[in-house]
Amino acid sequence: MTMQVEFVSPEDILYSGQGSQVVARTRGGGEIAFLTGHEPFIGSLVPCEVRVTEDGGNVRRFAVRGGFVSVTGTKVTVLSDAAVPAEEIDVAAARAELAEAEAAETADPDNAELRNNRRWAEVLLASAGEAVGSR
């Protein structure tokens, strides 16, 4: 059994396909998996990798900066202004973004926005299959 999966930004549909499972990380709830027939659900996403198991078993990975996930019995919608398929991530740019975020966070360690910027860069690298140190 499959369900419709969509990643939507304010400007466009970033991905649309059929899947048997979607795994994401919600704020305060940890990682959660959605299967066809899941109870209706709306959750806030933290910067994370979202994995979609497509028909045939292929797993697509997306770096998602945050946003929301909405689930009905036959559809999962990820709403985010930044969602990047793993295969489209520019690793060099993500490494530079991480270095910049770490330097800024060192100068202002209590700044939540700077922490979020660092986490986003880490998610980009991890989704691209790159090793990332943790703080």
C-alpha cells in the first residue's frame, strides 16, 4: 500500500511521488514514521533529514530546514521553505556554511538562530552522506 508524498514550498511543489513510508523528526516528538493509514497528524519539523521509501524500496533523502508535516490516511505533505534532495546538495557550499555558522555561534553561543543555522548545515552534509561532528 502506498500514499501520496509531497514536499511543498510557498513557491512550488519540490517533490511529488508515491511512497510506502515517510520518516521525519518533529519538534519535541523525536523521529516518527508514517505509513499508509496513519492517524491524521500535524507536527512541526526541526531541521532534519526526511526519508521517503518509494515504490520498489528506493529510499529518497531530503534535507529539510524545518516546517510542518501533515498526514492523512493516504497523503503526507511536508511544508517547508527549504527542502533539498540529497543528490542536489552542494557539499562544498554546505561545508562553508557550517564553518561560518560554527564561527558565528562561537562568538554568540546563546543565539538560537545561529544554532539553527549550524544545525541546517549539519543536516545538509549528513543528508549528502558526509561525516559531520556533533556539538
